[in-house]
Amino acid sequence: MEDIIKENNYPNTCPYCWEKINPKKLAETKLNEWWGKETFEGIFTCNNKKCNRTFTTLYEHSFFPTYTIERNSNIIYHPKLKIFNEEIEKIFEKFCKIYNQSFIAEENQLEEIAWIWYRKAFEFLLKDYLIHNRENEEEKAEIISNTSLTYLINKYINNNKLKEIAEKCAWLWNDHWHYLVKHTEQDLEDLKNILDIIIHFIEMDLWFKKYSKIQKK
Ligand SMILES: [Zn+2]
């Protein structure tokens, strides 16, 4: 079969060394077809001798109205994302999304950005958990609008262990937000472990509520 990705459509910069290049095409494969549009992947090797890296480029090829080949973008490799249990994914959809985007940032060596976004994930988890447990509309409104997590933790969490660990999580993250960090002995891994404890607590609480409804017959 004739090649779809022709030489004049080859990428002219390398996503690793960012030099102007004339890459060598190793292969091309069709990914999918949708409403007259086909998506192709081209695999190239950089011809800069100091680089020599192999990379993939996406192409979109449409039949109608004109025959076009376009180089779309270089593919970004995503790490394997964290899979949360079904109930957590359902109730805390935003938390799961922000958590995994923070994880992608972390895996791409954007540690400082990951710090901030894991903190945002924690806020969504906590607030959605507190809202999920409440019927009272006034209380829900306060949880949504109040920006002090420590205040909300103290007012709305009854379980002492969860209260203690959530509070630590809030002030450790707060500390890392500032120019001068006081808690230098805790790193991002520690904070993620603490966040894991909170996730497990919430999972346990959801399961307890589900199964404690069973009545003896
Ligand atoms: Zn290169």
C-alpha cells in the first residue's frame, strides 16, 4: 500500500533536541477512521547525530472535501494513572481527575506544579466528602464558600483520627505554599501517603454506611 505520510509532511523539528531536522521515517500505522477522517501515526528517528531519538507524530487525513495530510502534534506519553475504587470515582470525580493530572505533572518532573495541584485535589476530596455527608443546605453552602480547610475539618469531621490526619495534611500543604518552608523533613511522597490515608478513611466510611444498613432477619 502507498504511504500516506509523504516526505514533505515529515516533522521538521525534533521534540527532544528541538533542532531543525530531516528525520527518517521508520513506520506509519493507521489508528482509526471516523466520518471520513483517518488518523495515522508516523514513527521517526531524529537525524541529529547527537540526539538520535525516536518519536511519534500524529496525522489526520481526510477524504472530503479535499485530500489533506496534516501533522497534528507530537504524542505526550502519559504514565499509568491511579485507579480509584468505583464509588470514589463516582462521588469524587473532580478529585480523581485533579489527582491524576497532578500525577502526570509529577511524572514529567514538574514537581512544583504537582505540589500545588495535589493540594487542590485534597481540597476537592475533603469538601465533596463533607457535602456528601450533609443534608442541611446552609451547612453545604458554608462548606462550599469557606476557604479555611482547618475550620471546616474541625467543625464538620467527627472521627478524631480522620480529623487529626486531615488537619495535618491541610497545614503541611499550607506550609509548602509559602516562600519559607518550615516542615522541610516531609516531602511530596509523605503528603501523598497522608492523602492515601484520608482516601482509605473515606472508602471505609462509605462502605460502613452501605453495609451497616443490613438488618438481622
Ligand atoms: Zn533530536
